[in-house]
Amino acid sequence: MKALDYKKLKKDVEDRYNKALQKAENERVEALAAIEKVWKMTKPNYGKSSSGTTSSTSTGYGLLAKTVRESLKLVPQTFTKTNILTAMQKISSDVANKCNSNSLSGCLHRLKNEGVIIVVKEGKGSAPAEYQLANKTIDANEEQIMDF
């Protein structure tokens, strides 16, 4: 091997190393940016400007479901949809104001199917349905239901 070949091979190895290092650094930056974006989206104040107003007009099912789960901690033992709305006002008035009756009913129906709440009395006419919490705890931040 001549000195010229030695230097060329050594330079090629260094170039491949630097390219791989740059590629790995770019992937690291992209991965950290994605994690940061997801982290910001899961924060309670996501979508709010510094003045406290919401920048988006949509609440989405995820935000409604999370707010309803949190409101279950504030309602009486036997509660109605009106009690849930009142508790939601305390947690997030924006979500409570934007939520319509059918969306809230659907959310309560899903909670019933998941076994989080039970229907004590079916609603008929103008009489609202009455619910109770099942023997489960709700962790709204984790979106998990844990048995006692």
C-alpha cells in the first residue's frame, strides 16, 4: 500500500463516519422534536394562547372524554348529565360550552360500556337519566381505568 492509497482510504472512512454521524444527529433532532410536540399536545393548556383563549374551535372527542372523566371526580354519587356539565364548567368552561348534548350523551354511553359508570335510572321524556360510578377509579391524565 502506498502512502497516497493509505490517505485516500483513511479519508473515505472519515467521510463515511461523518455522514453517518450527521444522519444520526438529524434523526435525533427529529425524534426529539416529535416527542416535544406530543408532550405539548398532552398538556392541559395546549391550544391556549397566553391570554387564555383557545386557538382552536374544535374540542375533539379526546378532549371531551378527558374532561368528562375528570368531571366524574366532582359529581355527587348519583348524577345526571347536568351535573357532569356543571363539573365540566369548573374544569374547562371552553370544552363545556362547545360540547353539545349528543356528544356528551355519547361519551357517557362509552363510559357505561367500559364499566366506569352504571345507569341507575333510565331517562324518559324530560326526566334525565341518572348514573353512578361503578367500583372503579378514574385517572383522567393516563386515560386508564383501574379496579379497586
